[in-house]
Amino acid sequence: MKRCVNNNYSFSGFWRQWHASLNAWIIRYMYIPLGGRKTQASQGDKRRASFWNVWVIFTFVGLWHDLMWRWLAWAWLNCTFFCLELAVTALGESKACEGWRRSRWWRYILALCGSMNISFLVIANLSIMHGFQGSTEFLLAIFDNQG
């Protein structure tokens, strides 16, 4: 069993572990009724369903937190990053990347993708804590060389 959100290098892994009881409820009462975990569907149909489910579920979670545009923007920003991870994962598992998976560069590509995922999580969650304007100022203050 994973310890909460420790050692998660993927966007999906983070959100699965962040609020495990809410995640279990969402899987049971939203994801599966929306067509998740279909064993008979083709890989392409499963992927399309996953993209659709991400948008529906994160929109619900954003509205569940509060009826504010800020929360919807947070939800849709998470959807964008989550779908980007799904697309990159599908590409990485495809036959087109078979040669890359055997190369010594593959671990560096995975490390880059993992660090991008963590960066996306920071950006998405800073936006809800400080607002989108405040997040920009916060990040600039971190990387400012003066003082």
C-alpha cells in the first residue's frame, strides 16, 4: 500500500492517493457508471472514455468544493494535465516508441515526464491556493535572483 501521496510520480497516481475515500466513492458511483473499466471495449474506446470521464469527474469535484469559477478553472486545469499524461502514456506504450523503450535514453525521458507531472501538480494547486494571478507572483518570487 502506498503511503498517501509519497512516491507518486504521475498525475493519476497523486490524485488516486490524495483523498482515497473520495476516490473510492468516485470510482464506484461515477467512473464505473460512466463506462469505466469496460473489459469488452477496444483500446481506443477505453482511451476515449477515459478522456471523457476525466472531464466529467474533475468538473464534479471542482463544483463539489465550491460553486466558484476559480474551482472550475482548477478542475479544468487538472483535466488538461491529466489528459496530457494519458496521451503521453498511450504514446509511450505504442509500437511507435518501442525502439525508444529499449534505448538508454528511455529512463531520462521518464524522469523528464515525472518532473513535468510534479510541476503540473504544483501549478494546478498553487492556482487554487493563491489564485491564478497570485500563483504567477508566487512563482516569480521563488525564482527571483534578488535577495
